[in-house]
Amino acid sequence: MTPRDRRPQALDRERFDKCRALMERGATDGERAAALAAATRVAATAGLTLAEALAARDSARPKCTESPPPHTPHPGRRPYPFQQRAKRPPKPEPITVEEIMRQKAEDLARRKKAAAREEKRMQKVYEEWEREHAAVREAQVERDREWAARRASEAGHCEQDEGAAT
């Protein structure tokens, strides 16, 4: 069977409409060009030119001045990530010098409070440490006294021995 022997088929309206939508609203030039080529092939399959197929679909299409809203497959769902990126948040208001000064003052006050709390906590730690080590210091003082007394008594014995030898 040669291409001349083929009988034209009916226009695949659904497929042609999808190609037409991409032709008109494709994201890139390449996407629109590919959709144009695909629409031409769909029209040729039906034995029509692209212009004839467009005219046939335009006559069947209801006239509407506004474009329909974009199709959302699941209205209750969150948008897909690529749709979320399209919406950019508004730019934040620039911060004023007064706001910066207020923030610095608040930060300084917060740090002072934290330092006071830490100082109070450390004061308790130091007092506890002093209590624990008071007994150790008293024992050391007693050992030092005993050592000094032994040293003094040994020095007294040495002087007596030296005096007897001379």
C-alpha cells in the first residue's frame, strides 16, 4: 500500500488540541516548534493541511474572550515544587537604623542578663568549693605547723651539739 492509496482518517481532535495548546503556550521556542511539527503530522494523517485543521477546530471551538484557568489536576493538593518556584516571595522591607539599634540594645540586655545568671551560678559553685576545701586547707595548716615545730626543735638540737663539740 502506498501513501496515495491510504484513505484519510478522521482528525484526532484530542491529540490535535494538545499539540495546538503547546504551539500557542509552550514554555520554550523548541517546545512550540515541536508542537507545530506534531500538529502538522496529525493534520496530514487526516488528509488536511495545518491551516485547514486549525480552521475546522476553530469553527468547532466555542468563542471565549478569556483563556481558561490553568488545569490543576488536584485542587486540594499543594503545588508541585516546580510550580512553587514560580511564585517568588515579596522582597522584605529594608531594615532601618533605628531597628538595628533597638535589636542591638535588646541583644545587649539579653547578654547582660545571661552574664548575671552565670555569675550568680558560679558564685554558688565557688562557695561550695570553698566549703569543701576548707577542711583540706586546715589540715595543711596543721601539717605546716608540725613541720615548723620539728624544724625548730631539730635546729635547737644541732646548736647544742655544736656548742658541746667546741
